[in-house]
Amino acid sequence: AQSVAQPEDQVNVAEGNPLTVKCTYSVSGNPYLFWYVQYPNRGLQFLLKYITGDNLVKGSYGFEAEFNKSQTSFHLKKPSALVSDSALYFCAVRLSSGTYKYIFGTGTRLKVLA
Amino acid sequence: DGGITQSPKYLFRKEGQNVTLSCEQNLNHDAMYWYRQDPGQGLRLIYYSQIVNDFQKGDIAEGYSVSREKKESFPLTVTSAQKNPTAFYLCASRISGVTQYFGPGTRLTVL
């Protein structure tokens, strides 16, 4: 079955430290991968995506993600965390072309401590 | 959230009552989606539509219905057949590319 896994329910990091939020996927074909962020009682905001090309993708607010085909991972990273980065982060994958359906992970809550 | 509006922000439903959630977009996007969000379960797809007058069931369509009579509108009706409708509902849209953009959401509570 095609799926997306976010193995950590919550990640705590001190302000100024680097952060990583993990995502692995299991889909057939070449995946389109996404990261979104959600603040309380709000919709999801698009951060970045991987379609093809360079494995390191840069996105909004200083976030980046690394696509690793052999490990089927797409981890979200930021070199220096801010307290304002505290939110719920979702990894998503669009299934192989033709279906236009997306699968979302269960989300990882990031807490950046001052 | 810009360009996609959802109303109302909060909605309360009595047992046995149908309610309709509104989703409108002014982005000229072709495809629109409805998701349900429950704590710890991520987003689950209810229905999606790629063009006007056409829509497909997602993974949890039972107890829900939709229509797509206009490109900019994709309302979701939560019927009395949906046994556990309390959740946060998110609408999204997508133009010909791959990125979905989300509305601000509607929180539905059954009284």
C-alpha cells in the first residue's frame, strides 16, 4: 500500500539549533513530495516541494528538504530554529501521475524552546 | 490561505441534521479537494474534483456529498449518515501544476 510516514509525533529543539523533521514514503513510480506547515486552527501553508532535479530543495522561511531516493525519505530541515517555527508539519506525496490524489502523513508537532 | 475561502469558520450540528460547508476560490484553479483532519490522523481525502460537473470519491466519502456546478465553488454536505462528523474540514485547490493550496478550514462540532 502507498503511504507516508512521519515517525515522530513531536520534535523539541532549542532556539538557534538545527532542526530535522523526518518523512519516509512508500509509493510506486516517481513521487512528488511536499511539506506543509499548520498553525493552530488554520489551514495548511505550502513550504516546499520536490518534483525532479536537485535532491536539496529550498523553500519558504529558511526551510529546506533533502530527497533521498535510496532511503525513500524527504526530511525537512532548517539550520537555525526560531520559536515562531513551532507548529504542526505535514509531509505529503502525490501519487503517480493520472490519479491527482495526495497522501498525507500524520503530522509532526515541532516545539522550539526559547 | 489567500484566494481560498471557507465558511463558516465554526459550525455546530445537531444529531440527524445535514449541514453544508462552503469552499470558494478565486485562483482560477481547475481541481478542488475536501479533506477531513482528526487529531493524530493527518488529513484524509473525502472528495475531489478535477473539472466542473465531475468529482470522485476519496478514501472516506461515506456520509458526505459534493457538487461542482461552478469552477470556483465546491461545497461539501455532511449528511446525517456520517456517524462521527466532528472534525476540522479543509478545502484545497490546484491549478494544472502539482501544488495544492489550502483554505483556512471549518471546524464542525456535533452537539
